Amino acid sequence: MGGSTLTPGFEGMGWPLAFVLSWQPTRFEAAAAVHDLERTLERLRALGYAGVELAVRDPAMVPVPRLRSLLERYALRIPAIGTGQAWVEEGLSLTHPDAVVRRAALARLEAHLELAAEWGSLVIIGLIRGRLMAGVDRGRALAWLGEAIAHLADRAAAYPVRLALEPLNRYETDLLNTVEETLALIERVGRSHVGVLLDTFHANIEEASLEKAIARAGDRLFHVHIADSNRWAPGWGHLDFESVLKALREAGYGGWLSAEVLPQPSLEEAMAQVARWARIALNRSPV
């Protein structure tokens, strides 16, 4: 396999490391659109990454055979597939007041499930849940969201694929801002393969304590996004990642660390900084 001669990854240090990339141009700033996919995947593997998390607006746009070939060549996995660009670019939402839009969002996510099944990836429910809109109260929106998640979870079980709901900060949505709120919805849905994605950037805004939020998520913590306080790569802000990693270890977290960061000062520099940070931080905090 082509990746076998490249720099070893971080798996031996604990959690495998991934970087979030966008499959297509997007207005979402924390997922860089890639113009030369092969070169970027080659660079990720050379830096020691084990995976690439893909933000996908429409799975129909993804050439699966070519992507599969590149992943095999560079020995990379896809731990998760992001779905939020369907909201950012098209306005598709599971809580939209128009039932036609809600059905379109559900159908799009069903396509994401099928794509995720190719690699056993998680499907992330983040921005595509939408936000409160005129004429819809919170109770109604959460009921729609719960019904949609239950439907998707039942579809996902057949693959099988897991779903991860991501608490987001108040500036991006007013639905499910904290781990506690997210767990409450997950409990109502009542499906074992629905869990939480904790993003350190969002949690730093919304949680009184990142460490307590991680502990509260417990075995429902399916995936982790890492970004510093300013959404730049870890080490370029002021988050105490040593404490965060300790909390993940104590919670028994065994999933991925996936860097969803602003591609600043450039994509190349951001990828390299995450890798530098990981080599130091994961050596200090063995799982």
C-alpha cells in the first residue's frame, strides 16, 4: 500500500488523529476546501495522520471509487462524515417550518448514511439540525429533531453506522448548545448507536467545564473535534489541552481526535501545527 513507507501515525500514542476537510467549496470556515485532494492526503499521511474527516454537502458529488483508491494508497481512514454544509449552502434543516425542506434534509442525511457505510464512518448531526425559525417554538423543533434522529438511527442500524450529535455554540444555533441538552435528546430517542460529538471550540464557549462535560458524556462520547479557543490549531490559543486529554482518558474515550480548525495562517501550516501539537500532547497523556 502506498502509505506504508510514509511517516508513522499517532495510534501508538493513544487516539488516532484526523483532519477535517471539505469535499467542495464552502462558506463554512473551519473546513478547508481541497483543490488537490491527492496531494493533501499524501501530506496528511506524511505528517502522521491516520484519517481524514470529510465535510460533504451532497454525497452524490463524491466519486467513491476514486476516493477509495486514494485512501488505500495513503493508508487513511474516514472516521466521520460531516453534513452541515447542506444547511450552510442550501438551507436544508431537520427543524425547518416547511415540511418539504425537512423531508429534503432527511433524504440528504439518508444519502450520507449510505456514503458513511462505505468506510464505517460516523455521521455527524451538527448544523443540519437548523435553528429556531419564525412560527416554530422550541418544543416543536426538538420534537421534529427527535423524530428525525430516531428515523435516521433506525436506517443507520442496518448498515451499521453510528450517529453523533454535536452540541454547537449559541452563535451558530439555539438548539442543543450543551452536552446536557444533547444527552437529553439522545435519551428521548432511545437508540444505543446515537451519541455525542464534543468539539472543544464549542464546548469552551458553552460549558462551565470541558472536563465535566466530557465526564458527563461518558460512554455516549462517540467522537471529538479538537480546536483551540480561537478555532485555530491546538497550541495557538489558550485552551488547557493537557486537562482535556486527561478527562478523555479518565472517561475511557477510545475514539478519534479530529482537528476541525480554521485553515490559518494556511491549510498547510494548520495541518503541520496539529501534528506538532499531537506529538507533544499525546506523548504527555498516554491512553
